[in-house]
Amino acid sequence: MVMLRRLKQLDARVEVILVNSTPDEDLSSSRIQSVDVSYEGLEGEFHSGLVRKSCVRVRNLYGEGAEIRNTRQVSIISVEDLAAIADNMGISGLEPEWVGANLLVSGIPSFTKIPPSTRLIFEGGAALVVDVENSPCKYPGEIIDRHHPGMGKFFAKAASGLRGVTAWVEREGQINTGDSIRVHIPPQQIYEIPQ
């Protein structure tokens, strides 16, 4: 069965902007009020770049360490999904800097489930294209343990289907805290592999 849906548009908001400028295994990031966005990503962000080394997520395709296009320039999570993760973990709350996020947004229902190729267009002209759901990993757990001792080990399971998405830059510009975001969801089809 093939389902085709027409282009839909949502309105959302930037709540927090974060960058991690330290090239180490610690995912924690720092809040800033605005950021310039180039085709390489967010200015000052460690994960920026037109290309990156392939990682564990794609090593079965290219082997680990091969140079590939960087479609993981920006990590985005929603206020709603972050609250659901904290609830699943049984803790009072999580901060976006603890989970390696670059943008915390609000106003998009089931944000982690938005489809690939969704466009996020910001007031300052920047536009991001969603690549895929951001899979939970162990590194946020280490940071969470600093704030909620012993609870970090529950992060990966609690964040399944809620970790947000990764995106790449389609249009340069600026992103500011409080900016509105136009969310353009592309037509969708459910693809089934023929038997």
C-alpha cells in the first residue's frame, strides 16, 4: 500500500542554541544567543564541516574512518521529546547541553518522527534539511550521571525514538534564540520492498 500525503507546514520556535567547540568525547555544549550558519554548519561547532569521517553508524557501508559528506552538521531535539526522555528515566529534567544538542526547538508534535528531507527555515534566513533520527548513544549518560548520579545508564533506552534528528545546512544565514521556524514536511510515501 502506498500512501502519498501533500506538503504540510508547521510553525515552531528556537528555544536554545548550543555549540560544542571542544574536540573530545564530551558531548556537553554551551548556550549562545545566536549563531552564524554556513554550508559547513554552525560557526564554532565541533561537528561542522562539509565532510566527516564515517563512524559506527555507517561503518557497515564504508568502513570506519572513510571520508563522507557531513549530513550530521546539526543535532536538534525538542522541548517535548526532552521532557519525555526525563519522564522515562524518572528524573526531574534534562538539559539539552547534556545530550549533545545544537538546537532545542518547540511546537513540533512528535519531533523525532519528522521525516527525512523536512526543511526547517529560520527567520534569519538559514535553512536546515533533516537527515535522519539521531540514535541514542552512551556518551550523554556520562554527563547525565554528573547531575543525576547513577541514572545515565538509563538514557539510551529512555531516549529511543525521542533523541531528535540530525540535519545539514541547505541555506546560509543566522539562527537566533526565539526565532520562529517554518517547518516544511515533504510528501511522504510508505515504501515496501517488493516480495
